Amino acid sequence: MELRLLGYVVAIAEEGSISGAARRLHLTQPTLSRQLREMERQLGTMLFVREGRGLTPTPAGQVLVHRATTVLAEAEAALQDVRLAAQGITGRLVATFAGSGINGPLGAALGRVRRELPRVHLQLEESFNDAEMSTGVLEGRFDLAVQRLPMRDARLSTQVWWREPLTLFLPAGHPLAYPSEPAPLAALGQIPLVIWPRDVSPRSYDEIIALCHGAGIAPQISAEGRSVQTLLALVAAKFGAAVLADSHRALRRIGVTPRPLAGTSTTLHLVWRSDDTNPLVERLRTVLTHVTDATTPADNPNVMGPTSTTDASGSTALTDDSGAARPASSTPARQTRQRGVRRQGR
């Protein structure tokens, strides 16, 4: 039975007359009477009886009116949900994020997402593999990725979201842990390194090796760990030092002392499919961008924020097109905006 006909039944029951329901529905009385008779014929029973000057539902009519009211309410709710989804107000999103993100601006951003997108169900999945995150976005398993080193692919769009120093996490008591100023890149050759396995996070692995080679250092790798917690535990056990995003200092691992690594930075990107038309993805990106816009280096002296900053020597920390950290140049520092959206080329 059509929703329109169910609406006729409800209107007649609520108005108590054909004439009143016809006026409400903007129909002629004969038209509505004919529709009612046709419904009764199809159902094989009377739906209304005349009592006094009005119409009252029969027992069968009462059942139909009750069900019709529920069906019409559900249909209206469904239409409203569609409208809200089209406006990016309701729906479901799946986002994947790098481990360092949750210790930095992403943690604060989630609170704002709850406040500004209260009707959006956001499912979060942590990952330590940049290639898997980008691939998941391409395959549609994730709507958005917050990652350091996105895959180069024309089907992906990226936005530089957050930039922070790389930090050398050292065993407490190690001679390199005592100075408070940033450690020079040469320090990477003065202590063994604990590092990600390349099969887990190839681009993070390559990033650290490139830093060493750029400084003319042959790295000595003493151990590998498949999670930040494992890497820091190895550092605390004096296997060596780990190069990680500065935001990991928020974990406050006992037996580990963080020291910024001079002239380096790492970047978190927002990554999404270039052809994604879901308005929720754009709304989520807008909320996340507002969080980093509102956060300044003054809020955390060890975090660079959404723009590049200078290191202690007055040099600008730079990254290449992939977001991989590399040593700073000797050019004067400039506050340059790095928030443009770009499409990755192959």
C-alpha cells in the first residue's frame, strides 16, 4: 500500500470526518471518499463507521491507523536522515591514523569532532604502516587517513596538517641525554638505533636511514620494534636510541629521555580519495583543520604546529614532497604556510 494512502487513513481518523481530512489533504471530498472505498475493497473490511456526526475507526481500522502512523513516522525519519547525510551532518566515517597522531593534535581534535559532529559515527583504526593506510583509503576501507608519509598516487589528495620535530629518545643516563639543546644529527652515529622493521613501516624506516646517510653516518641498528611501546621499551632497556615524532614524549616512558633532533621535522597529512563526494569527509577535514589552526607552538614549545618553524640554530626544518624529514638548510628561517591541498602524482 502506498504511503499516500496510509496518510489518508491517518488524516480521516484524526479529523473524524471525510470533509475535514479532505481539507487538510487539499483534496476534494468525493476524491477522498473514493480512495477510502477502494482501500476497504482491497482489504475486504470496513475501516470506519459513522458514529453521530463523525467517523470512528473499526477494530481493523484502529490496527491500520496505528501501523500507518508508525510507518509514516519512520518514512519521514528516513527522509530526514537522507537530507542530513547529504548536508554532512549525520552518517558514518572510518578514519585511520598514525600512532604519533593520537599523542599530538589528533587527541585534541577528537574532542572537537564530538562537539561539532555529534551525529556522526566516527570509527578509528590505528596503524603503523603508511602504505596500508593509503591503500585502505584507495580501496574504500578508510574515508580519511592521518599519516606521515602518504603514498604517491594521482587518485589521492593530501593536505599538510601538522608539522613537528623529530626527537631522539635516549636511555635515561646516557651521556647524550644530558644536554637540553637539540641533538645534532651526528648523534645518530654515537649510539645504536632501535628502529621500525622495514616490512612494517618502509617509509618511516627509509626516513631514518636517509637522515643518517644525509649526515654521512652509517647507522648501527641494534634492535627492531613493531610498535612505539616496544621501541621505547627497548630504549629503556638500553638497546639504543629511537628516532620518533616528538609527540611520543607524551607517553612519558620511565627510563627514556627525549631530546629534539636538530634541523629535522616530520609531517602529518590528511589523505582522502580525490573523487570522494561524501560531504562528511570534507566536514571532518574542516574540523581537523580548525584544531591545528587554533593550536600554536606556544601551547607546546616542542611542537611546530601547522606552519614551519626554526630550530635553535636559526635554520628552517624542511621536508621533501613525501613529507619525509631531512636536515635543514642554512637559509634564513621563514614562517611559510604549508597547508595547501594537493593531488599526489605518481
